Amino acid sequence: MTVAAVILSASVEGSLADTLGQPRVRRLADLAWSGGALPIVVVSPDSNGSVTAALAGSEAICVPPTSEETGPAGQMVVGADMAIAEIRDLTAVLLWPARMTWIGPETVTSLIEAHGMDPQTVLRPAWHGEPGWPVLVPIAHLDHLRTVAPDRMPPHVIDDLEAAVGSRVVEMGDPGVVHDANIAPEDLPAYEGPPDPPAGHTHEWGADVAAEAGLTEG
């Protein structure tokens, strides 16, 4: 499975906002890459090239947003289409608002692993049951994303997508999936990690055979 990260920023200022000593989108690009996402597409205004410069040396590329008339869903589609152009056997994209700065790379890895076990389902990471970001959308569902009304804000874009194709919430134990840049990193709840393997429970090799033979305890 190959999963891209599509990082969405509405302004140059937001893209370049200082985040632990780095421009915000550079930090997010490095996190996405560390978690196993590739390609990494940053959808952001970049009239003077400063966003592209901030991404220099990373695995990310910057693409300009489409017309404002297409709304947030249109920007998501632009990023997804660019990712597909970069890698044609892409299986899914992570839709990632740039304000979600505290997501851990382990969450990216866990979503990709869960996608491998459930490749046709929209996946939403959660913190204590509350769904958050980034949202993993299989390429097969992008046509539904193209039909979302342009006046729908990002959370409602996902609501509309879920209404059309369904989704599955995956508990991550990562507070960064629901807490955005408005909270200081030192004020974040502690990272806990997923209570169960995000891809589903797995047994050690041979355990299923032993169970069938009645050799396990219990």
C-alpha cells in the first residue's frame, strides 16, 4: 500500500508559522515522511516562493490551491490529484489540515498499517473516541470528494464523505489528532498509543492452529 500525505494550508502565514523552530509545513512534511507517507503534497499559496523554500531538502512538493470557488474540498482534490500524478499506484491519501501540528509519526504509520488490512474504508484516527485528523481516504472514494459542495468546511467535507461511503474510527491514543496549533505542546495530554493494534488484533504464528487443536489454555 502506498499512501500520500496532502497537507492543506490556506495562507502563506499559516504555512510558515514557527512551530518548534521550524516552518509549520516543513515540520508536518518531516512528520509525514517519518510515518511512512509518500509522496507528500503541500497545498498552499506561495506567491513569493517562500513556502517552496521552506520545504527545500524535504520529500514534499508545494502546489498552489485551485480557485476559492471550489472550496476546501476542491483543495483536497487538487492535492490528491497531484499525489496521483507523482505515484500512479497510490492507494490512499491522508488529508491533513496544517493547523494539526502535533500529530505523531506513529499515528501516520498506524493509519497506513490499518489501510493495508482494510483498503477500501475511510479511516479516522481518534483520541478517547473523538475522531480527528488526518483522515485516510482511499483513492477509490475521491470521486465522492469531488461532489462535495464548495461551501462545506473541512470537518463537514469529511461528514459528507462519510455519509456517502462510510468510515471506521481507529483509536490512536494520540492527542495531536484532535488538538491543533492553538494549544501549546507542553499543554497537550500525554501520548498513550493505541489500545489495540490499529490493523486489528494478530496472534503469534501458529496460535490459531493451536487454538483449533484445543491446545491453548482456558
